[in-house]
Amino acid sequence: MAKGLAVGLLTAVLFSFTLIFIPAGASALTTSGSTAIIDWDTFLITLDPGVSLAWTSQDDYTYADAWNDTAGGSGYTDDSSSSWDNLSSWAVVGFSPDYSTGHGWTSGSEVGESVFASSNTSGVYGSAYAYAGRWGDFTVTGSGNITFSIDYSLTENLSTSGLGDYSVGNARAGLYLGNNDGYGLAEESNLYNEVYNGMTDSWSQNGTFNITLNFDDSDTGYFEAYVYNAAEVAVPEPSTLFLLGSGLIGLAAFGCRRRFNQ
């Protein structure tokens, strides 16, 4: 029995020292990259017979935000327009391989944004966020259903390079349609994923948002199409792994002591 306990303690010690001396993030980058796009070329409004709408306002808005520890700060930009226009917001901080970037844009063909964060240095955290939205107000003539539909696509690529590294991504797209009675409907698609400890993975999703709402004559309506992304990465300090390894040694020793006391 004592031999078995000794072997167990030795195994825990060896595993703990493996944790301590693994160079976190030394072999490759830890990265998070996501893109969300609404295909404006597929934007379609379907009206019941006898129903029409007239736009009273059309707006675009974009922003981008980024942070990286190597830069010791963050970058932020935003832009807006009182028409459906070509906007672009960029934020970039840090230097390769430790940097973060966010980009939100609108154009005649799409509403989109992308984010990317990268880290290859112990103790470095990076993040990036971006948003792009297009919305408008309208008045309705006639009574009946109005349907808004549009296509979207989401992609996400996450990778970690070593023990204790983590990478998180969130890509989101949505469509909202409401009326002046305070009633509205929304559809949203979301990719949220996390990877750790040397793992790498990717995801993608495509689809169509389709919302139908009933309006009365002289009603006002509001719609919004939007995308949002977030990326976060971190490579731990070597001391963090040392504490983890030391903790495992302590747990193993405590377990052996309890058995001997019994």
C-alpha cells in the first residue's frame, strides 16, 4: 500500500513540474478572429396588397474598440451617417505578434465587422470589439403585413498555443422590426465559443432573417439590421503555472497523509 501511495505522489510531482516548466504560448500564437456580415444585396421588403411604406429616416453607425497589454492602452473610433452610406471604423493597438484590431463598416452591399486579437507573450491580454448597424423609420399606408428579410453569415476561428492559454470569440447578427404600438419582433444568430490549453477550432453559420409584422394605416415603423463581434485572448504568466503545479503537489501530499493516518 505504501508503495502505491509513493508512486501516486511521484506521478503528481512529475506532472506538476511538467506544468511548471512548459513554456506557455512559446510555440505558436494564441488568436481569436471573428467576422459577421449582413448581405445588404439580399435585403427584401414584402408588402401585402394595398400596403406601402415611405422612409422618413435612414441611419448607419459603426464603432471599433481594441485593447492590448503591450500597447498599455486602447483604441476607439466610431462613425455615423443620417443616410445609408459607406462608413468605416478601425481600431488597432499593439504590434505583431501581440496586437488587437477591430473593424466595423457599412456599404451599399453589406453591413459587416471583423475583430482579431493575438498574443504570444506571457502575461499579455488582448481584446477587440466592433459593431455595425443600419436602421430606419417609416410610415405605412394601408393595413396588412410587412415582411423584412436579409441574409447573414458568421465565422469564428480560435486557437491557443499552450497550457493555460485561452481564446474567446463572439460573432452575432440580428434583425429587428417594430411598430408605433411598442410591439416588435427580433431574430438573432450568435456564435460564442471558447478554447483552452493548446486547442484550435473554427465555426461558421449562414442563414436568413425573416420577420413579418402587421401594421395599420398611418402606423409608423422601425427596423434595424446589425452585427457585433468580440475577441479575447490571454497567455498566462509562468508564475501562474508554477502555482498550479505547486497546488497539485500539495493536494497529492495531503491525500497521502490522510491515507497513512487512517
